[in-house]
Amino acid sequence: MVNKTNFVELVKKFFYKITSSATTLYLTTLGIFIISFGFIFISPSIIGSSYSYENTPIDEYQTLSNNVQIALVKKEFNPENGIMRLDYSLKESSTNSSLSNIQYDISNQDIKNRESQKSEVIRVNDNYLVVIVKDLPKDFGVLSSTINPSYIHPEIQSSNDLENRSLKIYINEDEKIVNKNLENKSISEYQSEYITFQQESLREEIVLKNKEIEAIHIKNKELKELISDLETDINFQTDEEKLETKSAINAQLTSINQHEKEMKEIEDEIENIREKIVLLDEKKKTIK
């Protein structure tokens, strides 16, 4: 028979076991959580992997200021000499040019090794920058490039819209950007390449304009087929219906004439672009 004293002792032992088990479970769970979090946090450093960074696409313009946009237009890497080349194109959305009054501080970091990379910013002209990153490891993983623009003379601007502005891009290691012939060049060579870049852009513009002409041709073809159907139907219509059909035909003919004028204007634009390409060839010859 269990007396009162023994009963109390049994209850104390029972609750002690429960408390001890709960404490052990809590500490075990906490320990697993800390170890797991620590492994996730430091594993990239241990095994040499890196977190995912969104690769900056080519030819996609991003806002740098209220009036200026910038796009990465070229990226190449030579694993043999550790040189990476990044080309940036700049354009303005208004005629009030401020590009000549902007300077660029561009810093580059190898994210995997958390090291800043030596780099050189070459201002080919106000609309084009070439950045040469040096001594980049073959297996760099991801390069982070930060562009910090500022006005050379902020006092002549209506507002300092570049204050505290910056743009960060990421370049992922990729066989597609490897160019084993890549090396640093002279300013004149970069100027010549910029002219080639302009010519390629102009040729792309011609392709787009030819597509516009083709689209207008298709519209006119459809309108002419509609007119042909209306002219057939008019032979079987009342006088009142004929008046409406003739009005519809005249409207379609007006549209066709307008489209033909548009095509002529686009063709003239294409001719001017072709002339510009030839003139740029002449300009290229003057670069020394």
C-alpha cells in the first residue's frame, strides 16, 4: 500500500522525467536548427558555390536618371588573361543633352571570393563606355558591377537627379561570353568598334522598317480583296445599297493611298539610313 509520502515522491519523479524530456527535446531541436542555418549560410564559402544572381540581359536599357538610360550591349571574358570587357551604351529621352556632364565611377567585385577587381573605364564618347575588368579568376562564378554616375558640374543642371543614384548588374560565368582573343585595345580601336556598333544598330533598324513595309503591303492586299468583293456585290444591289457600297469602296481606296504614302516615307527613311551607314564607313577611315 502506498502511503502519502511515497505518493508525493512518485509524483515528483514523474514530473521531473517530463520536464527533463521536454528540455532535452527543446535543446535538440534548437541545436538542429542552428546547425542547419549555419550550414546554409556558410556552405557557399566551403564548397565554392554561390547563390543565384539574375544575369543582366544584353541590349535592355535601364533608367539611370530622369533623362538618361543605359544598357549593357557587350560582355566578353578571356579566361587565359583574366580580362573581362563590358560595353555600355547610353541614350537620352530628350534633346537637352546632359551626357557630356556625367562621369561614371564603376566598381567590380568577384562575388565568389568577395574581392574587388581592378578595372579601367574607357570613355569612347558621351554615348559609349568600355569597362575593362582585370585579373578575374577563370571560375569567377558571378561578377557584380556597380555604376555610380554623378554630374561633373551639378550646378548647371536644373536638378541633381543623379544624387545617390546607382545601378548594379550581374555577369554570370558562361561559355557563351568566352573570347580567348580578347585583350585591351587603344582608344582609337574602341572608337572604330563603336562606329561598327552604330552601323549594326542602323542595319537592325532597316530590318524593322522593312517589316513595317511588309505589314502595310499585307493591309493593302486585304483592302484590295475587300474592294474586289464589294465591286462584285454592287451588281446585285439596289440603288440605295450601291451608294453605300461606293462610299465604302472610296473609303478603302483612301486608306490604300494613305498606306502607300506611309510606305514611301519609310522607304525614304531606309535610304537615309543606308546613306548614314556609308558615311560612318568614311568616318571610320579618319580614325587614327
